[in-house]
Amino acid sequence: MNNSTVRRSVLISGGSIAGLTLAYWLRRYDFDVTVVERAPAPRPGGQAVDLRGVAKEVAERMGIMPEIDRARVHENGLAYVDKTGAWSARMPAELFDGEGAVAGIEILRGDLTEILYAAAQSGVEYIFDDTITGMREVSDGVVVSFRHLASRVFDIVVGADGLHSTVRKLAFGPESDFVHHLGAYMAYFTVPVDGLGLTDWFQLHNAPGGKLAAVRPEGPSNAKAMFGFKATDLVYDRRDVEGQKRILAETFAEMGWLAPRLLAGMDHAPDFYFDTISQTRMDDWSRGRIVLVGDAGYCGSPLSGNGTAMAMVGAYVLAGELARSRGDHHAAFHGYQQQLRPYVTECQKLPPGGVNGFLPSSRAAIRMRNLSVRMFTSRPLRGLMAKSMQKADSIVLTDYTLFEPAIQPAR
């Protein structure tokens, strides 16, 4: 972008991984950037997320890998356990060059958000505790209304607001047209480690009926409890957290293993989360001057394990294409979709067995899944599994530094 180019204003809805990565790169290319976030501050806590494949390259180009290394969760790998806690199968983190079910680099979502927020501070306008309520495209921009602030006009609006995206709903249509439920639900929340007898392994216990209880260490004092179960027609209110907790308590009342102790910590958890296991599938990620990035446009579900990678890589490519096109949104959105679509297609592929592999329905199916894990992590078959795991490298990042302004904006 040369110095004579008219600076363009971009509103990003969502201040998490995709939105903050995008804000960083757009400021680097000298766009005027505003981020609106529903929460009153950057969201803390959250589960451990994976930094995989070329997402590590994005982080390196941002200069934040030292901070990520300092904040990472040290985890030996993933272990399936029976009701007594005995191991049935395991997948060490170093297998498949750190691109397996447990990645070589794991970091708490809140810690990664904090690092990205620090990187994307200077020159970015943040509006917390507010949300978009309406958008109207006019000849030279998008008129955006907010719940609290007065309406404003932006050249481009980006929905980086997750699976239940408000921007997608307003610009593209109802969620049911794009979000595809995979027939299961997941919950997670922070619990104290006292009395759990944890090691540095992510432990998972399956029970018949498509149920899963799991726990992963997150340092000397806390761990993350995780529950998953199959269901297709569950009726619940996304705003009713107490109702969601009752569903979880009833579903896992007879689970055994560590489940009772994990559930006992549910009411005191500061970060309880409950949602469907779903994917976002769309033919086009843009409409007019409005575009989607991350889970809003192409959520892969927790089973794909590539959500953080797609968010960061997608934001990098979108910002770069806007810089390349000197703010011409038509050309930028076309280039963004053309470059990213094959990568997203690969990253959204579910692991072998899909939901049934993650949540086997019978004791026999659990035994078969454990056997398959032992087989494919053994030396003779390890190479076959590696090919199916290494999806987050299926794109070569364009070097957009040619399009940076001669004088960098303040950071």
C-alpha cells in the first residue's frame, strides 16, 4: 500500500483470536481499525487451544512466539482411560511432529487472546461491552448501528464473532442455513486440581451411550474439565447457564471415574461453556462490503482441532489481500476466498471415525477405537496417520510485506 492510498476504515466484530490477529495485520498495513466486542474486556480463561502448522508461521511473523512459548501449557499427550483410570491407549504429543490430537504447542485461549491483544493495541480503537444491532450497505460504506453507541459508517465490516455470529445472521441469513450440528454437545470449565491425582496427560474416559468425561492439566493449581455426549434434539436456552448445568449433571450422574468430582466443581467455575459440536459451511464468506473470518465463516468443530489455525491464517490472508488490493474489497474478498478455500476444506475434515470415534456408543465400539489408536500410533502405521493429521500445513503463506507502507504505523 503506498502513501497516496486513501486509508480505509474496517470494523471487526469480535475481539478473540481471529479478530485480534486481523486487527494487528490491518494496522500494519495502515488501515483504520475498530474492534467491537460484546464482553467488557478481552475474554480470560477458556480451554487450551492448539497452535498448528502455518499458524505458527503467522505468529512468528507477528513476533509473538516468545510470549506464546512462555505461556504454553506443557502436556505430555492424550491418554484414553477406563473407569479405574488405567490407560487403554495413548497418543504422545511429540507424535506426528507435534500435529496430533494434542499439538506440540498448546496454550490457554485466554492467554493467547491476551498476547494478541497486546500486539494489536497501538492504533486500534476498541469498543467493549457493545455489539452490532444492524447494518445497511450504502454506496460508499456500511452504516452500522450498535446497542449503545451511535451509528457509524465503515468502509468494510468483518464478522470475527464466532459460531453464533451476529454479523453472519444480519448479512447472510439465519444460523440454521450455515451451522451444521454434528449430533453432539460439549461442555468445559475450570476446576481445581486438588484430589484429582493428575499427571501431565490429557485423560479421556468414554462410557456407553456416546458419553465422554475428560480432564487436562493447566498448571499447578487448575485443570480443565470437559464433557461430551451424543444428542440430536436437545432443547435448551443458550442464555440459561443454570439449565445447561442441570443437563450436564443429569446426563453424567452415573458416569463414574472422575466425573463426580469434576461435576462438583462446575458451580464454582468462572468460565462454564456449553454448546453444540457444529461446523460452519458456506459457499461464500463475503457479501458486498461484509466478510467473515474464523468460526463465523468456517468453524471446523472441536473435533477438527484446527480452529485456532484457521482463525489466525484466515485473518492473515484477509488482511494481506486487502493490502494487496489497496482496499478494493471486491478484489480482496475474491483473493481471500480463492487462497483460503482449499486450506479450509482440508482443515474441516473430521478425524477418522468422526463423532463416533470421539463418542463411541457401545463398549465394543470403545474397545475398537482404543485398538485403532494403538495400531495407528505404532511405528508401522504411524506414517499413514501422520498424513491425515497434518492438515494445518496445507497452505503456503503469501509474503505480503511488499504491500506494507513505507512508514510503519505505530505499534
